[in-house]
Amino acid sequence: MNRQITNTIITRAASTAINFLIALLIARHAGPAIKGEVTLLVTTISFFIFFSNILGGQALVYLIPRNKVELLVLPAYIWSAFIALVGFLFLKFTPLVDVIHIPSIAALSLLSSIISIHQTILFAKRQITNANVVQLIPLSLQLAGVLGCYYFFNIHDAYAYIYASLVAYLIGVVASFFFIKHLVNFTGFTQHFTWKDFSHSLRYGLLFQLVEILQLLNLRYYFFQLGLQQGSQYLGIYSIGISILEAVWIIPRGIATVHYVNTANSSEVKQEAERTISLLKVSFALCAIALLAIYLVPQQVYTFVFGPGFSTVKHSMRYLLPGILVYSIWIVLSSFYFGIGKYKQLLISNLAGVAAIVLFSSVLIPPYVMSGAGLAATLSFAVAALLLLVLFMVDNKIALSKLTYSANDWNKAVESLKRLKGK
């Protein structure tokens, strides 16, 4: 398998493991209620980061090879600061989170956005290993900080996560700047800036983030409904289950990241479409194996690891298993459309998914709580993924028979992955 993809999958696995350990520490030391509170904070921050990424997100991977990097980066910094300020004011007048956490949320969203900008620059320049290092630095420090709060500073509420995150991401911003400073001619911004280039970047960024925001709603909207209507304890238990299941997505996301970078720098659209199918089938098979392994883990293991307050973790995630599998299709297919700079199909599929999650969560969560949340998510994931698959096949004139497995699929996929590095 291609070294870049392997490196990215390993990095995502390490990131997932670190996030899992943080979740485990919070669950063991603070219980379901605090875990649910932290989950709500993280979800809120993720929404702000997605708005910040309108000018500083993954669209830069497509735009940087076609523009001067400094014309994209400095506006992204300013925009991220603006979103943090607007987010701060927005939360002041809404009951979404506890008012005492609002300054921390605004600060963390800004720091996370800057790290995201720097990481995306490295991806666009094909410095994938450095980009992966930038991803791991703040997460590793965050884990160390949470451990310090629990075992040395005797902090056992949500502030253990907040303090650790503030320190970790501040250091992460400084460290990531040293990785990108030689790639950006900051002094050249005033000489080359034009509003035409800015509007062009804004258009792609808006479309990209519109796709991402709709995806976030599809993936996380029901968290708010489950937490606010049924209580943070249920959300805390359910969030552990979904963290375990979504670890499976490191496989399609690792493949998709490198496939996106290389497709954005390729002119062979038909060839990339055929490669996407090969990658899709292998990703789907590996995800199915991983989910089966997770399903076979006895409930007693989760109780032993997380504590008696999480005795229903396996029950909470049983209806989400097929949804996690089918959504791996969307993840791989989206890397193709992002790479060629076409977002219409992604918008259509995500809009359908959002409509489905709003409908099904309102119908299923009140009577069935966590089981209803898992089933609602599975239905919405299936709507989005299967619709995008149909659009992809129509756009690229791919026959249904191409989706069937053959004896040569694994060899073809591995060979495709090897060729990605040379593109």
C-alpha cells in the first residue's frame, strides 16, 4: 500500500486512539453526565470550525495549486478570528451551552481553525507526513493535559478537558507555524492581492464548507436532540458507542485524504473515477470486517473499561452498525468530487441526508432514545451515501457490474494506491 496512505491511516488511527483515551478518562473519572457535557462542547466547537473553514478549510487543497498561497492564508486567519467573535456573541444569546464555557469555546475554535489552515497548506503542498505530525501534536498534548488535570491538579469536571485543550492547541498553533512559514510569502500579500482572486477563493470555500456543514448536520444534528431532550447522561453513553464505531472510518478517511490530494493535481478524470471504484470496494470490505470485530466484543468488556455507568454502550450502538458501514461509501466517493472541484452532487446527497436525520430523529428518538438515535442515523447515512453512489455512477457512466467484487479487486486496488504517489 502506498506509503502516504499508510502514513495517513496510521495517523488517523493514532488520533482516534488518543481521542478514545481522552473519552475513556472522562468517562471513568467524571461519569456519563460530564462526558455528555464535554461532547456538547466539542460538537459546538466543531460547528464554529466548519464556519471558519469557509476560507481556511480543505478547499485550499484544490485552490493552492492554482493560486499564490499567501493570498489564501491571510484572509483565512482574519476570517477565523471573525467567526470566533461571532460565535462568542451567538452563544451569549442562546441556551445551547453553559454560559461559563463560552469564552473557552470561542478560543478553542480559533486555535483549532489556525491549526487546520496550516495542516491544509501542508496537504496541498503534498507534505503529507508533516501534515499528519501537525495533527498529532495538539492531540498528544491534550491527552497529557487531561491526565495531568485528573491525577495532579485534582480537576474532575469539564474544565479538565477545557484547560488541557487550551494549552495543547496553543502550543499546536506555534508548532504548526514553523512547519509552514517557509511555504508562505507573507510579505507578498499586499503586492498580489486582488478582489477577483479573493472572490474566486471565497466561492470555492463556501461551496466546500456548505457540503461540510451539511455533512456535520447529518452526522451530529441528533446529538443535540438526544442531549437536550433526553438528558446529557444518555448522550454521554451514546457518544462512547459512536466513538468506537466511527473509529472504523479511519480506513476510508485515510484513503480519501490522499486520493483527494492526488485527484486535485490530476487531469485524468476518467482514470480517477475508475480508481475511486477500486478504492471504494476495498474500503467497504475492510470496514465490514472491522465492524464485525467490534460487534463481537462482549458488553462486559465495555462495562469493565468505562465503568458501570456505561453498561448499555453496546445496546446503544447496535442500530448504528449498518449506518457506519454504508457511510464509508460517501467518504470515499466525496474525495473524487472534492478533487475535481465539483460540489453539486455532494450538496444534493447531504441535503437529502439532513432532511432524513431531522425527520427520523424527531420521530424515533423520543420513544426509543439511544436506539432511536442509532436507527435515525443509519437511515440518514444510507440516504446520503446511496444517493451519491447513484449520482457518481451516472456522471461517470459506470455500470452496476463494476461494483461487484472479483478475484482481482484487491490487486487492482493495491496497484492503484501505489500509483497515487506518482501522480
